[in-house]
Amino acid sequence: MLADPEERVFVDARRHGIVLVRPLTRSIALAAAGTIGCVVGWPLSVPGAVLLVVAAAVALAAVWRWDRTHVVLTSDKLFVVHGLLRKRAAAVRLAKVSTVEVEQSFLGRVLGYGTLVAGELEISAVPRPRELCGLVQRLSD
């Protein structure tokens, strides 16, 4: 995404770990059901083993997606990049950003994450969103 060799990267961060809570909770529930099925024995041991494999796949996919998603702020633009084999990005040029907003729930304020809205780009679960907002505002002026 860097178009100009003069462009400096100020922030390159993953989204906040809170995005892993829902899929990992789902994975734990599937693993618990699978474990119960395996412990009970035949005929529930086969579906139990399948549930354990599905739970592992759900957890692996969630962590993989989280690890491969980055919020990047350069001297020219703010963008979010995700994917490994097929990289996709959504970006906004700082010169075109007139307003930058931070939305935080109570839990977001406690845990240090929020949603950053810069122009038409909205990025959820951004770590330390107020700091990033201030940096975007300074760079866009």
C-alpha cells in the first residue's frame, strides 16, 4: 500500500484482542460439547471427535484472521489491511479527512479499544483509539 518511497509508517498495529472473545468462546463451547461426547462413549464419541476438530478449526481461523489484520497509519493515509494469500485493504488519504471520530463503549474505555471513524473509513476494535485519533488529526492538518 505504500505508493511513495518518502511515505513514513507511524503505526502498524493489530486490532485489539477483544475481537477474539466471541469466536474463542464459541470454540470453547464446541470443545466442551465434543469432550462430553468423547467421555460418554459410543455412539457419541464420533460426533464428539468431530466437534473437537471443528472447535480447533474455529479457534485457528479466528486467531489467523486477527493476526493477519493490521491498522496502518502512514504520513499519507490510514488503512486497514487483511488477508494473507489475497490481501485486501481499505484506505483513506489523510488530506481528504476532515473529521476523525472515536466511538468507545464502557468496556472499550476500560480495556482500551474503540472504533475509529476517519472520513469514510470505519475501523472497529482499534487499540488505543484516542492516541491514534490524535495522531491522524495532527497528520491530516
